[in-house]
Amino acid sequence: MKISAVLFDVDGVLLDSAGAHRRVWDAWSAARGLDPEKVWELTFGRRPEDTVRDVAAHLDPAAERKALDRLLTQGMDDIQPVEGARELLESLSGSPWAIVTSGSRDFVRARFAATGLVLPAVQVYADDVRHAKPAPDCFALAASRLGVPASECLVVEDAPAGIQAAVAAGCVAVGLTTTHTEDALGQARMCVSSLADVRSLLTSYGFGAGGS
């Protein structure tokens, strides 16, 4: 199997943001009379506005997205890199890689800058595609921008919706079990428990350390 590029989800993969996101969604759900547990289950790997459409069809998704973004900004300092993220990304210098996230451009760039994480040349955000995860569009777009066949892209994802999107795009999906169990990520080619494991996996494919 040839790996020519690696595509990373952000939340739960490179940024440890689950706690901050949970507080935001719980506060939002309570303010709107919704069941926080049911809402939370539908947030992973998806655009906030898509979650809003599913749980509160009577609300304006665009307006609620802005409200959620405001809440998240207030707790942004609590979001730090996942262990090993900085070292892994630095090891990819000179190799084709991208981030593919359902998050917002401004937020992700701000957190990467604040925490010292390297941003790649290719970045795909929620508003770059018409159909977000679990649709394959975001990963297909990243592969196209990198000039690499989707089948030669290894995707690192922590959420079922992201794994589903990667598989649908024809990528090699690797599940990172930071927020979900292996069973929940069952569509992945394989699962690993840490970014150190991801780095070892990429090394076994001869990827990283200044080249692919």
C-alpha cells in the first residue's frame, strides 16, 4: 500500500478539545431546553450547524453557529494540543499533509498559533465544501489540492462521521481512539491509541522525516 500524503482531522486528533466543546454544547442545549446527552452524541466530526438542524429544526442553523462560536471562544484557552501532536507535525516537514476539519478557519488557526502547532499549506474547513462529513467531499478536496490520489492518502480521524467520510472518499482510514472506542470506529482500516502510534505507522510506510 502506497501512502503519499496524510490528512488529519483537528478536534480530538491534533487538539484536545472535547472538554471545551462539551461545556459549550451542554450550555447551549440547556439554554434551549434540549437533552444535552442526545445533542452531544451528534456533534462529533460534524459541522455545528448540521448538528443544530438535526436536534432543533425550528432554530436558524447559521445564527446558532455564531452563538456556539462565541461560547467556544470564551473557553478557547482550555484547548491544548493532543500529546505528541507538535512532534508529529514537525516530523512531517517537507512531506505532503493537510488538515481536514469541520471546525471554523478562524478558530483553528488561532489555536494552532497560540499552541505552537504547525499549519500545513493545505487546509480544508467546514465552509470549503457544500457537504460536510460524513460526506467524502472534504477529503476528496484535500487530496485534489495536494495533487495526490485519494487512495494514497492516509486519514487520521477520531469520530465515526470522519471515518465514514474518509472511507467514502477512497482514503486509508486510521481511527485514533481519543474520543471513541475501536468498535465505534469499526469502518477504519485500523485503530491506534496515540499520535506516537500514528508516527510509527507513517514511518513504517516510509512517510515523514522530510519526505514521502
